[in-house]
Amino acid sequence: RISSLIPPYQHQQQLFLQCFGMLLLVVLFSKQAECFFSQRSRNHIRLTKDNRIRATTSTTRRIGRRRFLFVRSPTLSALPEAASSFSRTGQNNGNQNNNNKKQRPWIDYKQLEQDIKRLGRRGETEEALNLVFRVDGGPPTVRIWNAAIDACARATRKKDAFEIFELFLNKPHKPNVFTFGALMSACARARDADGALKLLRSMKKDYGVEPNAIVYSSAISACARSQQLQSNQPPTEKQQHWQIALDLLEECTQTQFMSVVGYNAALSACAQAGQYLAAIELLTKMQEANEQQNGDSSSSSTTTSAIPPPDPISYGTVLMACERGEAWEVLLEQAKAMEQRNIPMDTLSLTSCLHACQQLGNHAKEALRFLERCKEGKGNGGGGGSSSIPNNHNNNKFPKRQTAGWERKGAPTPIRGPDPVAYRLAISACARGGDYQAGLDLLDEMHERGLELDVMACTAAVTGCEYAGEWRKAFLVLQKMMQAGVAPNEVTIAAVIAACGTACAKTNNVEERKLAKRNALQLYQMIKKKKRSNEDDNKSRSSFVVQPNTAVYSSLIRTCAEAHDMDMAFAVMTDLQQDENHDPNVFTYSSLMTACERVGSLEGVTRVFTMIREDPNGIQANEVVYGAGISTCRKNDEPDRCLLLLRRMLKEGLQPNTATVNAVLRAQRVERASNMGKARKRQRAELVTRNAVTVYKLLLTNTTDATPDRETYCILVWNMINCQQPRGAEFFIRQMSERGGYNPDVDMYTKTVALYERLGQPVKALRVMEYMESQGINFYNVPFLNAAFSKALKLVNSVVGSDNLEMKEKEAAVVSSEWNLEDGELVSAEP
């Protein structure tokens, strides 16, 4: 009938067909409009190739600023009557033999897959899984299964991902490499290295799927993230996942090309384990391959390197490896190499450099420079970056991350500019580097930039004032903390009180000492009063109330010690012993012993040693306690007691330093024994000589880490001279020059020659002067030595004659034999 109505002319035919098509569309869309307004959902009727009409029901839902299509799979009974009847009519006309088969609804699988991926990346995993399992019979395609597993992997739901994989295996579909890539990502996000390795080995063995570079990269990432959980555990063979990561990288690169992402994952595994040497070695390989590739490209070669060039993330990961391995000097060297190569540094890399400056303690200027770079590169994202270095490095702009991972709900945002952690490290670096004023300026700048002040940054600034002895500025920082609503902790209070102690130690002004000590005691009494009031009122702890701990007590005892107030130091110690929540430690006893040493109280030394011996926690005295006790005994002219304490130190396994040994040697003297008789003085001289030789022998053995310095040799020489022992003085002069490498003073030679002359031994005096000349000292310029030399020559010529040279050689050989260090005693005593 329609063909009979077609006009004969061609242009009329085209017009007729257009009008007829428009009429047909109007009829169809009128039916659709009726369905749209009668129900809450829209019904789409589409004509398939086999002339059957399948219907899908879709709803819209707003997520953020966009509207997404959620496809459902309803039965035909849910469709409008017109659509159902039209569908049945088309089915009866096209397929007469399929009347008893169930009608299957039509689904847009491509749109469904996109919706599942989009929801998974946004962190709405439940909505994504609801779309997956609303389809009758489960997802019909492998791509939808993979999208469901990927959604669980992004939400760190490893168990759900593997449960979906088990359902997948029951279907006729076969998993592909993308399926295992999603499962491997789930293991990586769950930090399950063992599960990732097991899955990697079962891919080809059980399912016949060859892993690609992405799967290897995810497995390496799983090893890197698993290493984070084991950083605080003792290393074992099972826990060395960084080695497994390097082995996987080597295995992958033998058959296929690994991108820079996989290499960065291996670097991250080394970084998490603190293996900075392995990370630097891998980075060096990447650099050499890049340089070789650049050289080949300049020579018009078409070969490509199997190792990708490093990107800024690679360099930043190596810095993190040095930070985890506490290789601070190496970290700064790598940062310097990055600057020479014009590699941009993000905020995390600069923060690692600040941490190195803070730990080294003498890099305040470097810390300020790194902080300025943080300020200049505000657009540099911490932890982001593309896979290649930009061509223009001079702008120092770190490349932004271009992957879709940042779209995930709850994903970390990049750091823009210096954060409070960077300021805190810079302030601490300035404090340890001696530039406390720069730390205070950074604290003010931090407040001006709108960053919230925290107790750690303020405590770092106070610590700088402590090292410099600026107790007034330390109290100003404490006042600023109170005004800003930042509650100080025990470390802050201890640092403020310690600043007072450092000020007392640096000044000789008695009034300044008293003022600093008074302010420290007032602060202590204030926190002690607030503590008592809170305990009496049974109230909750106030935000500004600090409970004095052992550090606070120790700092106050040290302040009293530097202020030469031993009685107040013992009073504070009594308060600490009465405190039920805290006990004294070895640093507390060291400060208390220092208080005794400052005033030279032997009674206080005995009292401190008694308290240590009766301590219920079994605290043992350390080198500082013994050193202060020895210094106190030296001030009170107790040489035997000094030597006794030194022997007790060595018996307890402690290592005295050179200063402690020198204090024992200074105590061995006879200047104050002028009122003794000749016999008593001679016995005292012999005792001092033996003790000096014994102490010197201890310095040359392996029982102590102390080594003789110039002051040690000077003390030994003058002790021998004061004890009328010229041979001992000559011996230590030779030891000072030959073993220690120091040049003896001319006065030492002069006094030794004078002693030999006084004892009637001109040959020995001449021997000393010849040794003096061999050391480059012209004794002819010294009037006394020149006269002694002329006198010795006359005496030698009249007594000895031609045998002078042989006698001098024999006497020189006797010096070392008579002062035998094996037994530490004199073979023969000088008269």
C-alpha cells in the first residue's frame, strides 16, 4: 500500500520519505512521552537486528556536579503495556519458533562498565557493586568483572576483590591479564606482599596468563608497602621484601620493558627498608642508561634503552631512602646532585633535606635555604608527578600528577608550600645550628602565614634559646604559647628551665645567676602549685597545667648547680624522691653531682654516691657522675681518691674520657707539700711518679677510649719536674714528640736541663739539648741553655774526655729501659 502512494518523481519521493519518517518518529515518541510521565523511570525501546524489541530501564542520580546513568535489568512485566505488546508483536512476527523462551532485556554494557569504574575511582564502592550485581545472572562480560574487582582494590577491600574473583571463576568467562592486574593492585593496597607473590606465580601456572609489566609493577609495590609494616621489627630473611622487589624488577626487565613507575616502586621498597645504598645503585643505573641514550641520540642512533630515565619521583624516593637509613650526609649530597642536574624537588623531598639539616645540627643556613625553596615552589605537589622530567627545569616547578588516582574519595591532597612539619624542622635545625634568632623569626613567620602553631614548633624555638642561654626569650616564647592557646608540655617547661641553667653556666655575673635561678624556681613553683590545686579539687587536668616529670626536675637541679646553690639542688632532689609518679634517673644524679663539683663539696659527692647505691631502681653511675666526682676530689687535693674513682670506673666497665684522666693527673702533684720533711716529700714524689706512670699506661691500653692529648703530656712532664725526676721528664718529652706528635715547650727543656745540672749529670743535660736541637729548636738563642751547654762541655771534657759520645748513646738507650711501660714502675729511683 505504501509503495502505491509513492510519487513518480525523485524529488517528490525524497520529500515523501522524509515526511513519512518524521510521522513515524512522532508516533513512537508520543508513546515514549506517555511512559515517561506515567512512571519515575524512562523506558527505552530499541529495535534489534532480528526485528525484536528489547527494553532497558535506567535511572539518573546526581554525584557531585555530574549526572550518571545507572542501568537496571527489569523484567518485561515492569514495562508499559504498549511497549510490552509492541515487543511481543515484533517477536511473534520475526521469530515464530521462540514463543516459549524467556525475553531477555537489552543492557548497555559499555555504559555500565564506565559507571562502575567512575564510582570505584570516587570511592563509592557499594554503589559500584550494587550496579554489578543488579544484572540478572551476574556480570556478563569480563570487563565488568574487572571493573568490579578494581573498585574493591581501590577501596582496599582485598577480601571482597578475591570473593568476586571466585564468583568469576564459576562463570564461563576466563580471566585475563587485566583481571590479575586488578587483583595485584588489591594486594598492593592491602600491603600483602606474600599474597601478591603467590598470585604472580599462579597466573601462568594455573590460568595460563602471562604477567605484563603492570602486574610486575603492582607486585613490586606490594613488597614496598609491606616493608612499611616491618620497619619496626628485627630483620629476618622473610622480611627482606626489598630484595624480592629488586629480583622481580630484574625478572621483568629480562623479557619486557618496565616503565619508570615500576622502577620507582622498587626504589620505594628500598626506601621503606632504609636500604639507601641499593636505592642509589638503582638510580645510578637509570642515570647511566639515560646518559647513554642521550649520547646515542646525538649520534643519530635509533636504539632505545631498556631502562627508563629517572623522573623527579625517583630522586625524591632516593632522598627518602637516605632519610630512613639515617644517612644524613649522603642525603645532602644527593640533594646537591639534584640541584646540579636541575631536577625539581617537591615539598616532601625538601622536607627530607630539612630533616637532615636538623639531625646534623650544624646546617642552619642550609635549612633556611631549603625552606625558601619550599616557599618559592608553592605549586609543587608533594607526592605527585608525571613519568618524565619536564624540558624546562629552571622554573623548579614539580610536575603535577595526571593519573585518575587523585579522583578517588579520600585520596591525599598534594602539599602546597611549606607545612608546619617543614617549619618545625627548620626551627629545630636553626636551634641546633646555634642560630636561635632565625628560629624565633621562623616561628613568627609561621604565625603570620596563618599556619597553626603547635607545641613541637614552639618547643624547638625554646630549645634554641636553651642552647644559647637566652632565658628571657625562652620565657617570651612561653608567653606567646599561652596567648595563642597552645598548651606547653613537660619538654617545653624543661627547656625553659634549662635555658636558665645554661645562662648561669655562661655568665660570671652573680646577680645574673641569681635572677635566672629565681625565675626558674618561680616557674617550677607555679606548675607545682597548679598540680596540687587540681589534686585537691579533684578536677580534670587543665590545658595549661604541666605535671613536672623527671626532665623538669633534672633541668631545675642543673640550674641550681650552675648557680652554685647545692642546697637548693638537694631540696629539688628531695621533691623528686617524694613524687610517686616519677623517679630520678642517671641524668638527675649527674646534675646533682655537678652541683657538688661547682662548690667543691666532698661531703656532697659522698652523699650522691650513697643515694645512687641505695636507689631502688638499681641505677648505676655513668662517666659524668664519676668525672664530676674526680674533679671535686682534685679541687680538694685528694690524689689517692681520684685514682680510686678512676679504678672503680674501669672496674664497672665505663670509659673515662681524656678530660677525666687529665683531672686525675692534675691531682698527682707535690706543690702543696712544701711543709713536709725531706723523707716524707721524697715518698710523696715517688708515689706521684708511680701514679702518673700508671695512669699514662692506662691511656695506652685498650681499656679506655681516651687518648693522650697535648695537655696530658704537659701535665706529665711538669709532674716529673716538680717531683725532681729529670729522667721521667725527659722520657715524657720524647713521648710527647714521638708518640703524640706535639712540640714540647722550651720551658720543659730548660727545667729538665736545670735538674740534670743540679744533680751533677752534665752528660744527660747535653743529651737533652741535642735532642732539642734535633727537634728544630736552636738552644743557642736561649741564654740559660747556651750557658748550660758551655758549662756541660767543659765539665765533660775534663771528666769524660774522648768517651763522651759512647756514654751519651748508652744513657739515651737507658732512658726508655728504665721507664718500662710494661710494668708501669720505675726500675731505679732518682736521688
